Amino acid sequence: MTKPDDPLKDGSGRRTLTLRAELSELDRARRFLRDALRVVRLEEEEFYKIELALVEICVNIIRYAYPGQEGMITVTVSLDPGVCLEIRDSGRPFDPRRVPPPDWDEHVKLGRKNGLGVYLARSLVDEFDYRREGGENVVTLTQCLPAAPCG
């Protein structure tokens, strides 16, 4: 029998992992992604772009989705047509597509070290989408693959 917290292959070509919304869980998310993408021939740079986009969205959820309470994050990886990550949380509604691009001059002038995660995630993948579904925030990140172009 498989442990409930193990990444599972669900028969649909998808793999799903549910994590606590805690920074200490980020390494599990990264290992899960690496394991799920073992079957895909990705250049190292492409893998790291996808990984960084996932980590940035997860960090944003951890920091802001569940103020003062515990929460969960569910990550689903599928490979149709490219690499598709679906990241779900039931925290406060937040549409990351509404975050404006950073004002670099202002960012540097103020010495800000935060506030670039959503921008990074959006810029690292080919497609970035959001929807609110069944009381959950659902962020979808898609990276096209040379052998399986998107859209």
C-alpha cells in the first residue's frame, strides 16, 4: 500500500503531491517535480526554470494565502502537451495575473528584496493562468517542449 503523502501516479498520466503550506516542504515539492519529470528529456536550464516557477508560486502561497493559520498546497504535474503544473490552495483568493510587472528603478531605489516571485514565475514559463474553482486558487504553469509544442 502506498503512503498517503507519497507522490502518486493516478492512472491519467498525472502525478499529484499534497504538502503543508510551510517553507520546510519546498524540498519535497522540488524532489517530487524532479521525480515526475524524469521521463522527459529536459535541458538542465529548462528544468530549473520550471522548478523555480513552482517554488516561487509555492512560496507566495506559504507567505500570503493562509495568514495566521495552517494550510495545504496540492501540486499536479502532467505532460500533455508540454510540462503542465497545476498548483492549488484553499487560502485567500488571489489572482497573480493582476500583479503588475515590477518597476525596476523603484525596486532598486527602495532596496526591496521581495515582491518578484510572481513576476519570475510568469516570465519563466510559456503559459501562466489562474482561476478560482470550488473555493480554491488554481495556478497553471505550462512549459512547451520541442517534441510537444503547446497550443
